[in-house]
Amino acid sequence: MLPIHKIIWHEWREKRLPARVPEPEYMVDPAQIQAYVTAYEWNGPASALQLYHLTQLASMIRPGDTVVDLACGPGPLLLELAPLFPDCLFIGADLSQPMLDALSEAAAQRGLRNVHTLCEDIRDLPSLADLTVDMVISTSALHHLPDLECLDQVFARVERLLKPDGGFYSFDFGLVRSAKARALLVADVARRAPALTAQDYRLSLDAAFPMAEVIASARRALSRPLTVRSSWFVDFFYFIRTRDRGPPAPAVLAYVQAMRARCDVSVRAEAAMLQRLQRVR
Ligand SMILES: C[S@@+](CC[C@H](N)C(=O)[O-])C[C@H]1O[C@@H](n2cnc3c(N)ncnc32)[C@H](O)[C@@H]1O
């Protein structure tokens, strides 16, 4: 379990935001990609988040939608969504061809025909025409961008891509002020995951943008109402999303329930904590 009281204490004591340390923009190392794929296996360190994403997206994706996942990596979320929404088209966009190869291979192994890949920069996405996308999603990825100007470019591209009734859903880490708090967060993952995953997580926390800056950038670029939720103890992660686009898909909720039941108690506890997020004004 996360030592939440210690994290809050260290964060409360540290008043200044550190400079973020950008990560290499795209990921091509095979060992890193494999560690990434393994981290998303059910019951692993990303399971509670996956349950949360699926629950949110159950009422945001509609039958027949075109869904674009920005910086999809090996596509852990797309591989869950594609069989649950068989008549939707899922496009995973990433700059790393090896990441996209991992996604295509996994999709083929699972017999998924509704997952396509696009090796393009998410700031531009030149192959996609404006006003052709129903849902844009992005998870654990925007912190890879070099700076806030790039983030502005990504949100501006999202706005142009989306149809008038289109939706947006994103999750990412926020910049935690205290180095000690960050170390405790990494140590918690290191207990449950291989060293490479913990190392990757540390780099992600160091590269995170200050949460308020990301929210401001999204609000400037996106014309539709946004809801923001974040971790209530420190600004360590946040979700930015538009409103529901329909009733929740029963098949997705049933799947979430089944997968939650298969996970062990620590994943279920983390998933329960995610239900108590704080709404950011
Ligand atoms: C940490 S992975 C996230 C993967 C996935 N979205 C998830 O939920 O786990 C970040 C991905 O962003 C990609 N990336 C970084 N900058 C990018 C850019 N400007 N355009 C496209 N992909 C980018 C990297 O190649 C990497 O695959």
C-alpha cells in the first residue's frame, strides 16, 4: 500500500516545484517495450487504472465510433477496448514503430481486425482529416512531450480532429514537488513490478508537467466543457475528460466487474481509491 501520510507530509513541506526532466520523446528499446507490455498484464501495477479507464470510456465511446489513441505505445487500452466495441475503429498513433509493431502483433494474435496503427507525431497527425474522429483518448503519454508549447499543439490538433459531438479522455501524471514523495511512489511500484518498469515510472514522474499547466492548456484549446479529476492527496495524477456521450455499455461494465473480481485485494483497494478522486475547478 502507498504510504499516503508520508507522501502528503513531504509534499506539504516542499513549497517549490522542481524543473521537469523531459524523457526521450519516443520509446524504441525492445526491453523497455517488453517491460511495458508486461506491466499491463491483469493483476499488474496498471490494473486499477485500466479498470478506471474502461469504466469511464464505457459511457464515452458509442457504437460505430472512430477512436484515436494518442501516443498509444503497445496499445494496452486499445487491446481491451477493441473486442468490447467490435464495430468501432481504433487507431493507435505513436512515433515509435517498434511500439506499434507490438500492438499490431498482439491485435493479430487476438484476432482483432478493428485496430489500426499510425506512425505519426501526435502534434500533427497529417493522415487524419479534420472533423473525422469521434473520440480521442490518451493515457500515460503526454508527459513525453518536450515542452508546454508541444502540449498546446497536441490539444489544438485534438480540437480540429474531433467531430462537433466528439469526446476526449486523458490520464497522465502531474509533477510532484517533493523528491522524497516521488521516491516513495516509485518504491511502491518497485515492490510490485520489475526494475525496468519502476525505472520507467521514475522517469515519467520526473518528466511530468505541472498539473495546472496541462489543465490550462487543455481548456485553452478544447472548445467543449471539460471535467478534471485528480488524486486528492497530492497532484500526482489527473484525468481530463468531456461529458458522457451515452449510457454506459453493459458489456463493458460486466467485463470490468469480471476483471476486478480476478484481481487481488491490493488492485481492488487501489481501484476503490480511484473512485474517490477530487474534482478540480
Ligand atoms: C509511456 S508510453 C504510453 C503508452 C500508452 N498510451 C499507455 O497507456 O501505456 C508513451 C508513448 O508516447 C510515444 N510518444 C512520445 N512522444 C510522441 C509524439 N510526439 N508523437 C507520437 N508518439 C509519441 C512514445 O513512443 C511512447 O510509445
